Amino acid sequence: MELRRLRHFVAVAEELSFTKAAKKLQITQPPLSRQVRLLEKEIGVQLLERNTSHVVLTEAGRLFLNETRVVLQHVAQAIKIARRSHNGQTGTIRVGIGKGLGSIVSKLIYKYRELHPGVDVDVEDIPSGSQQEALVNRAIDIGFLRPPIDNTRLASAHLFNERFSVVVRKSSPLARFKHLRLRQLAQETLLLINRNISAGVYDKTLALYRKAGMSPKVILMNALARDEAGALLIATGRGICVAVGAQPYHSSFADQIMAIPLRESSAFVGVFAAWRKDERTRLVVDFAEFVRMLFKNSRKLLDLTQDSFPASKPVFERPART
């Protein structure tokens, strides 16, 4: 059934005149009459009673008119949605968020949704170490993660850097310092996240120790200090944790543990957005560009504080000796 015939029927039914309907549709009357007759033949029902003086809807025609209006409205909406999707204005973006990155990612998603209310953003907590597989397997469209990144299959943008801090018990002698150096941690057991969860934090932490000529006693964890299990290990004296982010430990343990900035020149790790190199979906490509530009231009909007700072800024200022 041609949509054109439905539209022609609606025009005649609303005007109850072939002459007025033809003028409204900007066509001549004979082809309009022919299309309506073909429609009635196609469905096997008389929709209009007509003679030389008037046009009247049959009962079947009245009911058919109501349903036809609904059909045409749905078609118009479908066309609108398809065009908006083609232009990157509607659809769903699936986002993976590495541990501890939810707060800052939520701000950029809120800003994006302000500009693109027709786009849905689904989010999922995925450790950095698992996001690359999720991207390649198309389980997510864009990931916010810490390195390493498979640059052979993924495109990425360096968004900002996170500083390291040392999470300790408040009863620890280390808790009295405003800043810590690695040499002060020589006798401490290091609670270190498993590499398959966050290879970037794992590798950078051990690299910091090697650079300082130290080889820590390590206990591997499947949880970060910002997780309850990780915070519990620190609070019960199992060791200390070198962590990243503005809030590196679980808030439920704020009366038992604390974070102290680590004062080393390379005590930071990068945070990236990553997406597939072969991505062709306009919506995803545009979202990736939005993210890149937002982090480049909107430091205040995203509240990049002393614990997280743009990649273009100096990453370390040596403090005065105390």
C-alpha cells in the first residue's frame, strides 16, 4: 500500500471535496480520484460516497481515516528519528567507566545531554584492564580508562593526569605528614591492585619504586582503596596503598584512613578516552570529539583540581624543603 494513496485519501476525507483536496495537494483532480479508487480496490472497502454534489465518508471510511492519521504520524516520526540518527542527534552511546572515574565522567555526560537531549548514554563500570576487549568486541562504544591502550585497534585522546597519593591508617606514624616521599615508605607493605584490573596504575606504581631504588613487599589486591574491601585492608593494618584520584579511598572509612599526596616528579598517571579506530557511527565519532574538546577547553566545568589536571599543564612543582 502506497503512503501517497493514504495521504490523498486523508486530504479528501478532511476537505470532503476532491476539488479542494487536489488544490491542497497541488495536483489535478483526475489523478487524485484515481488514487482514491485504487485504495478502495486494494482494501476491498468503499471509503467515500460521492456524487456530483457532495462527498461523504462511509462508516468504514470514518474508522479508516482515524487509523490512517495514526499511521502517517508514526511514519513522520520514524523519518524524523532516522534523519536525526543520521545527523548524530539521536541514539544510544554505551560508555565504560574505569574505577574512580565516575564523578568526572558524569559531569561531561550531563553537559553532553544538555546539548543533545535526544541521545541516551548508557554507562557501565568496567575496570581499565577490561575495557579494550569490551571496545573491540563492541560491548561499549567509548571507554574512560587508564593505560596501556592498544593503539593498533583503538583511537584515544589523553584527557588529564591523576596524581598519586598514599592511603594510610590515621594511626600510622606517616599520618602526621602533609606530603610523603617514596623513601618514607621503604618499610611499609604495599597493597597493590592486580595488573589485570588496572595495568596503568600497577605498572606506574612499581616504576616509581624502581626509580627510587626500592623493592617493596607487595600484597596483590583485587580491590582498590576506594572499594570497601581495599579500604578495610588498609584500616586493619595490612599495608599502605599508592592510589590515584581526588577521593582514593572509600568514604565509609574516612574516620580510619586518609590520603597523603605523594611528592615525586613522575607520580601521576594519564586518563584517556578510547574508541574503535574503525568506528563509522556518526553518533559515537561526534561524542568522542565532544569529549576531547570539552577536556581541552573546560577545566573549570569539569573541576580538574590539584588531584587531577589537564595533560597540557606542568605535572609537578617541586615543594620547598621542610
